[in-house]
Amino acid sequence: MLLQLPTETIPIQEIPIHKKVKLFIKREDLIHPQISGNKYWKLFYNINNYLETLPENPLIITFGGAYSNHISAVSATGKLSGIKTLGIIRGEELEQKWRDNPTLVLAKRNGMNLKFVTREEYRHKEKLTEFLLHEFPEALIIPEGGTNENAVQGVKMMLNNDTKDFDYLCTAVGTGGTLAGISEFCEDNQKVIGFKVVEDSSLESKILELTSKRNFHLTDAAFGGYGKINDENVRFINDFKVKFQIPLEPVYTGKMMLKLFEMIDADYFPEGSKILCFHTGGLQGIEGANLLLEKQNRNLII
């Protein structure tokens, strides 16, 4: 079964902040209950192009960490499409305790087989990929985070007539595929801001390999490092949900919105600017985040 284009328009909601600029959020998190946000679009052409080759023994293999939104999305895609999936998980120690991890439990429930590898093996994914292709020659191997040229083409679907009337387009950035797609296919007059949630000095060069444009600016929104959740982030996410009835997760969209609010308060944007940020989903990660916060006797995400 191919992934389908949505039958309903993805809503754009205004965030009433009573400032000199207008802020909106495109609710890509609503596109599918499990394959949410940018993950749906990054997988769209990867999966559909693969299925059109009619492989005799279809198999999707991909990579991710313990709480990976991408692993969760690929497992759900496999279940929806009736395709076997294999997740290569960073950290062999997780093999004995995956049942305590809601993301990995969900992936297993969706039928994904999990292979746990050491962090050293995981760092050498090119060698690991060669081995997997030898063992599974008909498999589709999707990189960590789903970022490749097919993903960039899929992200184009996040832009439409409704997104053309904005001065700034904002997205959280992990592996860079979503930012590359927005950069490549946005209007010439639009400025793109990527909110880095990882500390990766090579990220800009990786993005430039996927887009021909230099219309984007990267700003740091790691707030302590990738996957790190501080109390300020939790407070912001909870306040945001109470005020605007929109849930955020703490690794990507929550950090982007926190940094964006700081930029607005600092008058980064010219008066009258219209800003659109993309909600890239990943809400499945809240449960795992709360388990970690609970162990640390800290406030939970509501």
C-alpha cells in the first residue's frame, strides 16, 4: 500500500502573541496519528518509489536512537503498507531493557524487528549499510532521520499556496532534510530559519548538499544538547499548551518555539513580519521524556 496524499488541508493556526509581528504554526503533526509531521513527507517518496519497483521480498531498514521519532514512523509505515521493517538501534545495552522504552515498544508492536548495535558500530553506518545490503539485497535502506534526496522532494509537499504569504519559514533541524526541502522549494522572497537542536558543525554543509539555495540561516536551539531536556523547556511547553491548546515535544518543536519566542522578544524580526513555523510532530516522544523526568523527580510534560 502506497502512502497517500492527505484528503484534507493541513491547518495553519495563528499564535496570538500581541507583538509587532504575526506568528503562525502549520500543524503537520495532524497529518497521521503515528507517521506525523515531516516524517510522513520524508518517507513519502522513499516508500512509494520503492514499492513501485515491486520487490519480491520487500523490507525497509533504517537507523535510530532509543527514542527516535523516525524509528517510530518507519515502523508505523511498515504496518500500514504491509512491509517488514528492521530498525538498527544505537546502544547494545538497550537490548535487555527495550520493554521499558515506549518508543521501542511501539515499534515492536507495529511489527518492526530491532537489531541493537554498539555505538562504535553505529558510528560507521556506511560499513553497516554495506553489510545489510549484502544480507538483504532487495531492501530499502533509509538513512538516520530519513534525510536523502527523496526526503527533500517529499518536504516540498509541506509548502503550498497557503504558505506563500509568509516572510519567514521556520523549522527545527536535526539531520537537515526538512530545512533543505523548505529552502529548495520556498518562494524567492521568503527567508528560512533552521533551529538547530543538535551540536553539529557540519550541518550547514550537509544541507547545502541537498539544496541549491543559500536562503537559510541556522540558529542554535540545542539548549544543552540533543535530547537534553531542561526545566525551562518543560515550563515553556506546558505554558504553550495551556495558552494555545497545541502540544509540543521537547526535542524538536518545543525547542524551536522557545528559541523563536526569545528572538521575537529581542526584536529580531522587522515590525509587521509574518512568521510561519512548522510543527514537525514527534509527540510520541513525550511519554519517553516523561519517564526520564519522573526518574529525576522533575516536572512532567502535560
